[in-house]
Amino acid sequence: MLALSLPDDLDIRLENLSRVTGVSKALLAEQAIVAHIEDLEDAHLAAQRMAALDRGESETISLEVLMKRHGLAD
């Protein structure tokens, strides 16, 4: 369980969005957090991969090879 205190301007925006969409503030906040966490996780993973490439610890492969490896080639 997480309890948040939002700045007044953000709380007003959330309240307005809730009212016009008919979606609860809690659900809207959850959706926003999920989307942002996914972005942060992607950015962290990309940074890790770039660091591994810089250290020579990871292979670089072409898109064609990647697609074949995962059964996505034409």
C-alpha cells in the first residue's frame, strides 16, 4: 500500500481528469505510475546494455539476425 501527498496543482489536474473520464483518481494514478515505471525500467536497461557494449561484454547483431533468432524473419 502506498499513500501519496500530491502538490495541489497536480491533485486538481487528477481530479479534473477523473471527473471528465469517469475513472477514479486511484486508477488514473496507478496507470500513470505503471507507464512511468515501464519507461524508467526501459531507460535503465538501455543504459546497462550500452555500458556492457562499451566494456565489450555484449555482442552487437543486425536486425536481420535478431529477427531470424526470434522467428520473425520473412
